[in-house]
Amino acid sequence: MEYRQLGGSGLKVPVIALGTGTFGGNNEFFKAWGTTGVEEATRLVDVSLEAGLTLFDTADIYSSGESERILGQAIKGRRDQVLISTKATFRNGPGPNDVGSSRFHLIRAVEASLQRLGTDYIDLFQLHGFDAMTPVEETLSTLNDLVRAGKIRYIGCSNFSGWHLMKSLAISEKYGWPRYVAHQAYYSLIGRDYEQELMPLGVDQKVGAFVWSPLGWGRLTGKIRRGSPLPETSRLNSKLVADSGPQVPDEYLFQVVDALDAVAAETGKTVPQVALNWLLQRPTVASVIIGARNEEQLRQNLGATGWALTAEQVARLDAASERPVPYPYFHQRGFSERNPFPTQ
């Protein structure tokens, strides 16, 4: 397993991480992802560690905390072998302060996550979304206190816009507080908005990308094709899940899948392996978070590492997935002499 430096930090992370949104499945939304219990989760951790995958990503809202509890049981007795990433900010209770990135909510959220995970520290703690109702100084000073207390090792964010992230980094620099070293962001062959502003920012400010939903919200599994019904196990069968994720026009999806099919045939790899490998060659990407309902899916996704697409294959996939971009990005691309596409 290849390891990469996480942003501007000294921490190295595996290029593939296991997302645990499939652990639990105790409500309609997460049941569509999976219903993995402790026994199967423990087996998935076994397989991951054997392959050198040591990073496990969860969040307090995944199945109302059940994902964290199951992960904690699955890693019991081997905490020193793993890296844990978890998140908070989204609502996880009925009260007026059970949401957001306030000092009140973050401290309670971290304490609750530590208890569910059965650990006394979190390797990477990320804000699940931007809270415009809480001063950024309050949020970052709280994270600074939690780092100094040893409860958090590194901090990151998720689903921020460019100005959210840049403002936060500037305030951290102003006060000498810990900086976000990771941005957990949506990025896939059928969702390339990340490239327009967040990728150049990541290069400039040394913020590594943790990619969520690298298979386009379950669309790049190789099982979704023209004229065929959705597979029974697809999360897209749930209207709640399908409507809450990134939207992709059918014809665009099939155009990209056609290109993936061609490259998969050339490489002897599967469609998802090719889609994941494409991401691993993109600038700023530190780790790609994969989900797995079972051991078979996990082993298949692990096959995305240890090889590389050729430059020509990458160019073909780039061309098939290219879409018009909004202003000011299309204008900046016309001045590529001074605004080049980011490089590794």
C-alpha cells in the first residue's frame, strides 16, 4: 500500500481508506449503504490491515453513532495499528445546540465520539460542513484546545467552499492555531467540480484531499448501464439517498462508463478499479475513501492500487468526463499561460 504525506503535515496516510458509512444501517438513509455488524466489520478491518490499509473514516451522524461504535469494537485491541478519522457539525440531536461547530457542540461531539470509538484520541477530526452561524475564531480556538488536550492529533474540514477554507487557514495562521491539513471533498470522474477552485487552493496551501464517494455516489460500479435496471443492492434504489447525493445526467454517465469500459478492457482491471486509479493520479489527492458492503467488494476496490494508468488512458478519461465550467473558471482556462492546471 502506498502512503502519502497528508497536506502540509508530517502524517502519512494510505492512498486508500475504508469508509464506514456501511456500518450499522439503522435508518433508511444508511440502510441503503449497508448493514454491516461487528463481526463482519471486524473481518473488513482484518482484510484492510493485511493489505496495508490502516485508515478508517467515520462520523458521528453515520447511523446515529452506530458506525463509530461498531468501528470501535472492530479495532479493539489494535488501536495502535490504525488511524481513525471522524467528523462532526451536522445535527445529531433535537436540541438547539446539537448542531454546528460551536465550542459547546464540538466539545460534546468529540467526547461522545471518543466514548463510542473506545479510544482516548482521534487521529484526524474533521468538520463535516461549514457553520456560517458560528465565528470561525470560536471553531478554530476550540479545535486548538482539543489538540493541546491530546484528544485530537490533526484537523480537517469537509464540504467547504474555497473561501470557507481560505478564511479558516488565514485565521489559523494569524493566531498560530493548528491548520486544516485535509479537506474531505466529493471528487470523481463524473464529479470534477473539485478541480476548479479547491484543487488549486489545496496545492497552494498544502491541504490534502480525502475523496468521498469516488465512484460517483455508486454510479461507477460497472453495474449501471444503458437500458439496464439498477442492481438490487444499489443505494440509488432509495429515492432519499439518490436525491441527497450529486446529480448526474444519464447520457453523461453512460459516456464516461463507455470510456471506463474501454480502458478496463485494455488494463484487465474492473471499471471501479480504473475509476479509483484515475483519482489516485490527480493533484492534491492524499487518500480515496472506499466503501464496502462485504469482503468481496473491499478486496476488489483494493485492486485499484499497485499499478497506474498510462498518460494516454488518463487523457481519454479526462476527455470523456470533461464538462463546461462556470465563470470565472472558463475565463481563467483561456489564460492558461498564467493559470496552468495544478500538477502533483
